[in-house]
Amino acid sequence: MAAGNTSKRKRPSVSTGRKQAHGKARCLRILRQLSAYIDDELSGNICQEIRRHLGTCPNCETFVTSLRQTVSLCRHSPSPTLSAASRTLMRKTILETTQAR
Amino acid sequence: MNTPSTAQRQPGRASARTHSAKDFEALYRDHVDLMYRFAHRLCGEAEAAKDLVQETFLNAYRGLDRFRGDAQISTWLYTIASRACLRMRRKRKGAPERELSLEEFIPTSDGEFRLQIPIDGLSPEAALHNKQLREALDTAIDQLPKKYKMVLVLRDMEGVSAKEVGTIMGLNERAVKSRLHRARLFVRRQLSARGLGEPLTDHNHTPVRERRTVSHGSR
């Protein structure tokens, strides 16, 4: 979808020293779209192109795995919970504050 | 709550207040846990989270009559909480506000591409039983500049849609997705680089970049 199409035609500049150090323009173009890829927001063509690339580039494959794991860890991180006592106390404080004004 | 004496003194105002108070009771009962979870994830600790929840519900109470139901009530509360969070200047050390540029996350070496998160094939739930990993995740999120943290928390932890995050933060969807991508890349790098595991070393590249990454992660 939109996220993918926007950068479809952009060629990453290879003028900086850092990028030249790696020099894999395709990897960089794909890395820019990996969140959209993980979230299944890209068009079929772009997804296919990315899958094809991942199949032949172990570096990007590892990168996308670690990014997926990151998102997955965030999604499963434990939920902080409020004690019943704190819930009651906060309610009381809020109501007292509103009435004091 | 309104006392009977208040009602007797100012009947008209008091009935409006009672109405608000009733609505507020339901609002608080149904959403306090959601807001606390959100606040705790944003603030990283209980006391600041409670302050934020109180501030959120105080503002919600005052604005309850103006809430027209155009948005979901949870979206409205998330919006109030996000604004309150941006205003809150607590003594706590927050990450400095700065823009995260995509460039800083682009690997320059094979080694950086291959940085791994040491979860050893475990499910995320099982992996998060590891205290070290859980703390590393919390620290990484805490180190995000606020506006990136909010997007990541809302989208990847609270499960709010990108469109709704846009409504909450006053951004278009494209901006939400761009911030989300950078926030995820930041957390990935922090988790991969904290020495939790042994990132594969790159035989072709200097260790300079690697040292930089590690020191960044252990701030």
C-alpha cells in the first residue's frame, strides 16, 4: 500500500561514507520498508520482491527476524496492573480535587 | 462525589455535577486499568504512572460534557493522557527529545545486519521470563524520545491502529508509520547490542562501529 509505493522509486543515495561501507543498495531500500512488510501493508509485488531478496540475502533475513522479534517482544511484554487499593485511592483523590475547585 | 449540602445550595449546578460524577464513575471504572497500563508503559514506573492517570482522569472529568462521542472513548482518553504526558516534567530522567534519523539505523557492516536478539527460539512469552531481557526491553523503550515512545507503545504494545494513533497524536498515518519504524529499529538495536547474547562478529569490518553500538546500548 501507500508506505511501499512511496519509496518504490527512490534510489537510496550512495554518496555517504557509511552507506558506501556496505554498498548494497537493495538491502538498504528493503530495510526502509521492513516495518510495513512485517505489518503486511505492502502491495503483493513489493512483498514478493522483498521475499525474493530475503531468500538470497542472509544479512537481511537475520535483520528482519530480529525486527520481528522486537515487535513480538513489545506485543507480549507484561501488562502492568493497578492494585485495588490504588484504584480506589486514585478515584478518591480525583473526585476530591474536582470538588475542591 | 457531590454532597447533599452542595446540591441544596446550588440545585441546577449540582444536578449537572451529579450527572458528570455518575458518568465519571463509569468512565473511571471501565478505563482506569487501560489508562494505567498505558501510563506505566510510557513512564516506566508506578508513581509517575499514577500521577499521569490522575491527571488524565481529572482532565477527562472536566471535559466530559464536551465529549461528543465522535471518537471512541478510549481514543479520547489516550489523547488526553498523551498530551498530559508531554506536559509532565517530572524529575525523572527521560530520554532527550531528539529526532531519530533512519540513517542511524542503517547497518554499515555485515555484523550489524546480523545483530541478533538472544531469545534462542523461545516464544516471546517464554523469552520475557528472562529478567535480563525484560529489563533490556524496558530500558530500550525508556530510552526512546517521547514522541517515538508514544507511537511504539500505542501501536505495538496497546495494539491501537495506525489511524487511531494518528488521531491521538495529531499526525497523519504516514508520519505515524515512519516514527514507528524508527522506534522499532531503535529498540532492535538496543536489544541486540546490549551484550545479552553474542552478536555475530563481522570479519570484514572494524570494531569501531561495534564499540559505538555497545556503548550506546549501555548508557
